[in-house]
Amino acid sequence: MDLEGVVFDVDGTLYDTRKVSIAAVLHAEEEMGQRHGIILPMPSEKRIVGMFGERPEDIFRALLPEEYWPFGNEFLELVGQEEIRRIRKDEGALFPGVLETLGELKKRGYVLGIYSNGHTDYFRTILEVHGLSSLAHFAACIGEHPYLQKPGLLALVKDRLGVRRIAVVGDRYHDVEAAHELGDVSIGARYGFGGNEMEKADRTISTIGELLTILPSRN
């Protein structure tokens, strides 16, 4: 495939978001209800999981009734605070084999990047707590570049990595679309949260370790 680098999405690809974010959303809904004296309908776990990987503004619009959208930033702040608290308590986890696979790809000569639709504190806390910062040559999130959509963020990461062609590993439709828009290879993570969205990916994997059967050494 003549690839120089690999760029990874975070939620549903490197990080099992369910372990902290479901509880964080429910906590935020309850906290907002108490603050404002309202009763918010609690979203189902399926609905919460379905929003993993989306932009922050799309998340609150999907999870809050429309009349409470003006409280969207407050809701996202509460979610973010609870997520970070739980991450630092080591309640979250990477998917099995993440550190080993990224370490091996780096040894094989690939330049590694990480990108995400998440907010800055959440993104950077995951990278710090779970040892991903030392494995990535460059990492960026939408929270740091809110004027960009996912393809633009991927283009930024690719430029900073200084590579011409990459594999983009992700679990949602916008990862597939971003890769194809830039003329790169999309590898869909079927173990993540995108389900049938991965059908348009160039290749798919059922575990992250399968990347080692797809990406040979460049050395």
C-alpha cells in the first residue's frame, strides 16, 4: 500500500469510551436537573453510544430536548468534568492490544498520529493517563481546532507528520470520509461503535492487533 504513516481516531478505536462516558452523560443530566429544577429524560445507553465520536455540539443536540439546547455548553462541561474525573481514577481503558500494536508499528517505521472530535481536556487526559503521548508523533483534536471538520483536522495532522500517504484507522463514517477525501486508505475498526458505517472502508479489522497483518515493516 506504500504507506508512510498511520493516524488513529480515539473513541471506539483506541479507547473504550463506554467505560467512562455513559456514566458521565447520566451524571450531567442529573446534575443539570438539580441545578435548574427540571426533569430531563434520561437517554438510553444505546443512544449515548450512538453519539460517540461526534462533534460536541451534535452530542448535546442529540441528548438534550430542544428547549434545553441553550444549556448545551453547560451540559458538555459537566460531562467533560465527570469523564476526566473517571479517567484519572483509572475507570477507563484502552482496547486490548493498543499499546503493543502502536509500539510495533512505530518499530516498523510508520509515523503515527492521533486525532479526535473530542474536547481538549478529555483528549489530552486520555493520551497522558494511558501512555499514548509518547507513541504519537503528533496529536490534535477538534477542541483545539474548532473551525475544522474531521477531514480538515486529518489534513492538519497529516501535514504536521510530514507524510504523503497514510492509513486512517477509525470506527465512524467521518473517519472513512476523511480518509477518502484526502486520498488515503481507510481501515474500519469493526470493534468500535460505527456498525455498518464500516462497510465503505477500504479494509476492516476486528481487533487493533490485526493491523500488524495488514501493515508490513517499512524498514
